Amino acid sequence: MAVDVGHYQGEPGVISASGRAEFEYNLELASQLKDLLKEAGLKVRMIGERGDYAILHYRTRDAAGADLFLSIHHDSVRLSQLPHAHRFAGFSLFVSRRNPQADKSLACASAIGARLRAAGFAPSRYHADPVLGENRPFADEINGVHYYDNLTVARSAAMPAVLVEAGVIVNPAEEARLRDPQLRSRMAAAIASGVLACLVAALPARADLYRWIDPETGAIKYSSYPPPWVGDAERERHLPPVEVLRYTPRGAARTPEGDKAIAPLEDRRRRLLQELLALPERKDRGPDEVQRQLQAYQQLAYELDRLDPKGAAARKAEDYEVMERIRRRLEVNAR
């Protein structure tokens, strides 16, 4: 995939509340994201890391062959709102309906937004505001995704493309948070998790995959290659176990071994659905518990769809019915 560092040395983007150029923030987050994606087994091409890309469509041209173009930025507000910048915070994601793979762009943006929310980050509503912001329509309101059809890097890309605004650096308090290396690591891990959910787990696999839990971040990772400690007996004793997810070609005949692997996953899926249905009624549930359970369920559903593609349609129909019931229960309890 291609990770694009927004802006360049000649036009370094917005100047933050402390006087620091946006390009510097973009480079830090993009570099950390690149490292995480490479660790997960993806091939990553950096675009604009030297600060020398003045022509926007050259960025997408040089990303040719990537499965996703992800442009990293940090946000500002309109000039008239700068005196009130402390009122604006949060991340935003943008896609273009003029991208040749607009549906996939939106799916990837939604996956990234969902992972950011699960990691404790909140989406901004500024860009959708018709008075204070830019009146950009939501493509996925819950996950902070907007349509920006004329956005050059999203429109000119041949592959799915998403632009990330990580936070509002003209807000002094938000800028201070975004300068925190631990918070930046958490944000990079959330974005990487969304990318993997979109490019790896949600798409039909073409090879065996390795799955493990990152010992530093706790994030679930997938890759086409085993993590670096596999084969090192001493390190394997102290690090999380690595699971191999065997590739099942779409349309391939079911085997007894495959059925044996699917059955416990299907049982777990049904248990998770029942737990999700019960969550809205629980008085002791935490504010993020529904989201965490949904994430766990989605990871399991991705794996089942890969192992048993013929059963995917029936599962999705059941999922839709259950999710609608959960939504209605949450709405009733919120009144």
C-alpha cells in the first residue's frame, strides 16, 4: 500500500497553535504507521516523506500498483474560527465518489474510523457543519467519514484512496495530546488495524495468513509472513502464540478438516451474537463495551467468511437482523 505524507517543505500545511508545521506532524504519524504495516507483512511505499512533492497528482501516479492510497494530514479550521479553535477537536476521514473504487475507499475509511473510535479517539463534526465548517456530507457519520468528491489525491488515484485528518492542531489542547508519543503510537496502531481489516481480513485471502497479538500494543495483526520471533525457541516461549490461517480458495470443496475448523468458530459466533443482544439491557456495561464486542465479532466474522465463503450470505442476513435488534434496544434505553 502507499502511505502519503501530506504537504511538502514549500507549503508545509497549517501552522499549529505552538508554531509547528503540519508537515512535521504528518511525517511522524506516517512513519510510525509505515513501520506497523511493514511489521504486519504489508509492502509499504512512502510518498512525499522527503517533502518534495509539490504536484498532487504525482503522488497518486507514483503509488501505481498499491491496493490502497492513504494520505496522512492534521487538521485546522476556517480563518474566522481560529479564535475559537479550542472548540474543535477529533479526527476526520475523507473519500471521493469520483474515485474509480469509491465503494472500497469508503469501506476502508469506515474500517479505519471504527478502529480509531475503539481506541478512544472521537470523530470531529466540524467539516459537516454548514455554518462553522465546510458543509461536507457524511459518508459514514458514526465513523467520521465525509465525502469530498474533488479532493485531488482521492479523485486522481486509480486505487481506493482515503485521506486522514488525525486531529486539530490549531487547538492548543489537541495539539499537546497529538505531540504525546504514546498517543501517537495508539493512533498509528488503530489506523494500521483498520487498514488490515480492510485489506487483509475483509478481502478473500490468496495465501496462508499468520495471525498474532502484538506484544507491545495488544492489537491483532495479520500478515503473509510469520512475525520475526517465529523459529526462535527462546523468544517463542515468552511471546504470544502465532496462528496460521490456511487459505481456502473461493468455491473449493469443503473438507472434513475445514469443517472441523469452522464448527467451533461458528459456535463462538453465535455466543457472541447472544452476548451482543444482551448488552443493551446490562446496567453495568461500560461506555465502549458494545464497540469492543462488535470488534471481536467482526474479526471472527471475517475469518469465517474466508474459511467458509459459501455460508457468508446466510451469516450476513442473520447479522443484519441481530444488529437491527441491538440498535433498537440501544435507542430505547437511551430515551
